[in-house]
Amino acid sequence: MGTFKNIFLLIGRLLFSVIFVEGAIGHLTKINYMAGYARAFGVPYPKLAIIVTGLMLLIGSVSIILGWKATYGAIILILFLIPVTYQMHFLPMIHATDQMQMQMQMINFLKNTGLVGGAIYIAVSGPGGFSIDGNKK
């Protein structure tokens, strides 16, 4: 049963990380566009914030995919997700002036909340056997 468990843990790490890899690519290849978007949400020093968060997304997701220092990678993603979820989704959700905007922000808020939960799980449980670190946390 251990082999199947490790296969599913690997698949889970890969699927979990896809959204962060895509986000890292967007942050690091469209810096000015993303900085404008962040500026619209009141993010201070938006260009610097986009570069730093892009690197966080890249380092965290690659760490989890490879299973190398996955606990640290997951913590990096948590440190990214919590302020982003608050600033970019929670505040706009509670201040939304129309139902569609409120619903879209709620969906993104709940998605990010679930991603925090997944990152916590990886941080606590480790990457599984098919990883650079094996079952170490």
C-alpha cells in the first residue's frame, strides 16, 4: 500500500502546485501588468511586491513539486496566501457593491482558504516517499 500512497502524494503535490507555478510565471513575466493590478487593490510598492511574491510562488511550488524542503516551501506559500487572500479577495468581497463582484471575490477567498489548508497539510505531513527528501518533513 505504501507505493500507491506515495504515488497519490506525488500526484497531489503536482496538482496542488500547478496554480502556484502558473502564478509565478505570470508574476515574473508580466511584472508591470501585475503591478498595475496590485496597485488597484492598494498594495504598497506594487512592482517590488509582484517580484517578491513571484519568487515566493516559484520557490514554494518547485520545493513542493520536488519534495525538497517541502515544509519550507509550503510555509512560503502560506506566507504568500494569507495577506493576498485578505487584501485582494476578503476586503473587496466585504466592500463589493454588486452581487457578481461579491460572488467572484468569495469564490477566490474560499479557493485561497482551501489552498492554505493544503499547504498546512503538506507542511505538517511532508512530501511522501517519491520526493527528494523522502518522508522527512
